[in-house]
Amino acid sequence: MMLPALIVTELIVWSFILTKDRRLIKSKIKVQLWLLTHLKNIFRSSNSAAKDLRLIKPMMPDIKLYYELTGGSHSAHVQNGLRASNHLFRLTKQFLINSLYTVAKNEASN
């Protein structure tokens, strides 16, 4: 359910890395490789809606770029991308919470 927001975020991160600080490419690739090699653990079958709710509820939906990372300014494209991404994250988070409450109630009654 969070895939659209995650894709937008990845695009923003990669555009930042490619345009502002190419030294981060190696670190970003390492993270991507780690995720690919740990997919089985990430998508474990022992998840429950109650566990997911405990993780998702406290999450902050906003992505913040620090001025130190961008040389003191954000371009209009970066600002617009962040606003769109943050809006998508807020909507996705609320949708997930609502869905997980329903699933958690069903799990508790079984």
C-alpha cells in the first residue's frame, strides 16, 4: 500500500544524489543491495495488524531535507517534490492505519 509513496521518495533521493552529491551513490547502492538480500525477513509471515499499527502510528510522514545537505537552498523542483511526497505519505499512513484497525479487530475476534 505504501509503494507509491516509497517510489516517489526513492526518485527524490536518487535525484538529490545524482545532482548534488554523487559521493553518496556507493552508500545508496549498498542500502539497495541489503534490502534485496533481506526481502524474506522484511516480508515475514508472522506479522499481525496490531504489530504493524504499533510501528506505523508513531511514524512522522514528512520528509525533511536539511539545508546543510543541499548547500543552503532547495530548488523549486525539490520543494514541489517534497510537498507532493509528504502529502502522499500522510494519505497513505492514514489509509494504512484505518485498514489495520479493521484487520486487528478481525484478528482479535478470531
